[in-house]
Amino acid sequence: MILKPQLQDLKNIGYYSGKIIIGVGLTMLVPAVIGLLFAEINPALDFLIATEITSIIGLILTKLCFTEEDLNWMQGMIVVSLSWVAAMLLGAIPLYLSGHWGSYLDACFDVMSGFTTTGLTLVQDLDHISYAHNLWRHFTPFLGGQGIVVIALCFFVKGVSGAFKMYVGEARDERLLPNVIDTSRFIWLVSIVYLILSTLVLGIVGIANGMKTANAFFHGACIFMAAFDTAGFAPQSQNILYYHSLLFEVITIVIMFLGAMNFNLHYHLWTGNRREIWKNIESRALCITLLFTFLITLIGLNQVGSYPRAVIMFRKGFYQLISGHTTTGYMTIYARQFINDWGALALAGLICAMAFGGGSCSTAGGIKMLRLGIIVKALQQDLKRIVSPEPAIVEQRLHHLKEIFLEDKQVRAALLITLAYLVLYGIGALVGMFYGYPFLDSLFESTSAAANVGLSCGITTPGMPAGLKLTYIVQMWAGRLEFMSVFTLIGFFIAAIKGR
Amino acid sequence: MKIKSFYNAVFGIGTEIFYAVVIILAAFLICIAAYFFNYDS
């Protein structure tokens, strides 16, 4: 029997969602201040209006639904999934007011793309956008990558039990420290330390390449936020191609790696356990899948002969591959070159890399290295079972922060989420084909959206059908939250209609 | 204790960057190998 949600359920969901919405509203003050610093009055006003609307909605929710009860699992999951939708709807207000997005749906698409660290964009005339709006575009992945809920946990949420349920709902099932609020603070510490270091390095490289000082550091900060949080936004429409610098590209590759690394691994390395990086199943799996997909891409590119020189192969072939594998989406080629210059085999290698994704509990999307590692280990265990004498007990171990004995429930969970991702990639490809796009193009763009990558082969443009925009928005949302919160929300609506 | 934490964090960052640089160098070597392979053929 399905139970109908009670008033207390709605109050808990409303109260905690309200707190997160207030948090989102306050973050919009950052681009407003930047706008004022650069003497951009109208863009600053866009953000002040959006902050006001968002804060009022958040305050109304917290007052109307005031409760002192802690969240249960179902409520925690629903708060997360609804908060992400609310953040998209409210975060799109300043973008829409700027006039650089063709419709409110386009603005919502870009904000969801930002929060989910995807990087697909529908902005028009990006090269003439204000600093404030450009900062907001890059700030959304910085907030969403670490987790919108993680921000709220740092500042607004006191109840540790309810906090953990929201933390898990946001696809972060590993605690670094015993207290989930301390875990959230460590995640932010890593991000802020790298923000300062990388902005300095990228800024200096920008100045050396002839950029003005303020512009160089602004670009440095924006590029870091989008690279570390594995989103593919860049301040200029030509993306990373704009900088024409090998050094800039190498630095962004390093930042992409850092972003695709499990925060738990960061914690172990930062607390003295430096050997962990060479033993961890995720860093090993990343090396193996990277080598595997790069060889496929390399063979494909050699077949068509697009990049005959080693340096060009590295800067065009490997860069797109690592960008896809870490689910960042930075590009040093134009979108249509994937279709015109790459050939089917190279594209297949890149699609595999995008589908695999980065580390679990990182800012990356996709199936994740830990799940792939578990599936391969389970396969090894079954093979050992077949060749072993019948009464033998075959145990399989894997190293992820500590030695773990592989259990059936871990394999089941890994396989189920992997299957869900594959279905999501497939559904998006079917919708793309429904709108008349070729199979490979549709699969490429769908995988890019669902794995929160952001590489585009040219389908994602302001002129694409609204149905496809909505499909990609849902794919980005479900892919980032890793399905459980989304499934819980669907179950909640079914219970509200059919429950007793 | 604080000095040890700082030391660990700095070397932790160094290890992470070293890991990324090793992979980048490996990829570059593969690109060079592919170039010579193509050149011979």
C-alpha cells in the first residue's frame, strides 16, 4: 500500500528547500558586486532583482513551513531534487533579463547546464556579455559542482542527521570526515585553495600572452571555476581555442584532472597518505580507461589523417579526449569539426570516454570510475569462480581508500546505476533522432548532456527544438543527481495521486 | 601539529599535480609514437 504524503512531509520539504533557495539568492550577490566594481549598473540591477525575488520566495517558504523536525530519507531526497529545479528557475532570472538569451527556456538551459557542471550553452553574442553575467555563468558550476546542498550544509543547516540525507541525495555517498558538515567544509577548502592557486597561475600566463591584467585574472578565475568543476564554460565564444596557448591548455588539463578526482582522495592526499593515489582503484581505472579510449581515438584520427603532427594530435585529439573523460567539455576545436574532421571511430572513442566519466564523489559526471572498477572486479571474481574447484570460496578485494571485500550489494548498485546511465544516453539519442539529427550526432550530444560533459558536435544551438532543450535539461539534472533523488521525487508524486 | 598539516597539504597538492603531469607526458609520448608510426607507413 502506498501512503499519501502528510502535511508534515510537505512542511519539512518546504522548510529545507526554502533555506537552500535563500542560499542560492545570496550567491547572486557576488556577480552583483562584480557588476558594480566594473561599473555595470544594469547587469548589477539584474542580479539584485533576482536576489530579491529568490530571497522572498525562500523566506516565504521557511516562514510558512517552519518546523523543528529533522528530515527523513524520502524528504531529504525530494528537497535535493526540488532545490535543483528551483535553483535553475530562479538562477535563470538575471540571465534572461540581460537579453543575451533568446527565451527564458534558453536561460534555464544554461543555468541547469552550469549547476550540473555540464557546459552546453545557448547564449547569444557571448563575446559582448557583461562581466557580471559572465561571472554568474562560471559561478554556477562552482556552486553546483561542490553541491548546492553542500553550500547550505556549510552555512544554514544545523541538524546533522537531516544534513546527511540531503548530502547523499546530491550524489555524494562518501563522507570524508565523521561529520557531514565538516565534510562539506573540507570540500570547500580544497576548492578555495585551488581557486587561488590556479587563478594566479592562469592570470600570469594570460598576462604573458598579452592580456590586460584585470582581464587575465578574471579569465583565470572563470576558467578555473569551469575546469575544476568539470563544466565547459569559457568567457569567450571560441572556448579554450581563444587563448592559442599550449601552456594554457596544459594547465587546464591539470585542473580538469584535479576536478575529476574524488574529494575523499584529495582528503587522503592532503592528510599525508600520498601513496593512495597510486593504489586507489579510481585513479588506476582512470589511467586504464584513458589509455583505452585514447588509443581508439588515436587510431580513428590517424585513419582520417586530420592531425598528422604529434603536437597537433596532443592539442586537438588528446585535449578533447581528456576534456570528455573528465566530463569538463573544454574545446580547442570548433563544434562541427567533430563531425567533419574526426570520423566515426574517433568519435566512438570520445563517446566512450564521456560515458565513463570521472571519479565518484568528485565534480565529474558520467558512470564514474569506482563503478567501472567494481564491475570489472566482479567480472574477475566470476571468472575465478569458474576456473576454481567447486567448493572453493572466491573472494575479491579492491582498494578504495582502504582494502574492501567485494560484496554482491555493491556490484548490484554499480550495475543498476550504470544501466540507468546507459538508458539515459539512449533515450536522449532517440529524441535527437526523432527531431531529424543523425544517429552518431544525437548519441554524442545526448551522452554529453547526460554525463554532464558539455562537448558539442553542433546540435546545441539556440535554434534547436524546444523539446530537445527540455530533454537535455532533464538529462543533465538526472545525470548530476545520479537518479536516486529523481526517482524518489517521481515516487512522491505517484504517492500524492494514488496513495491512501 | 599545524606545521605538519600544512606540510602534508602542500605535498598532497604536489602529488596530485605530479599524477596529472605523468599522464600528460605519457599521452604526449603516445602522440609522438603515433606520428612515427604514421611516418613509417
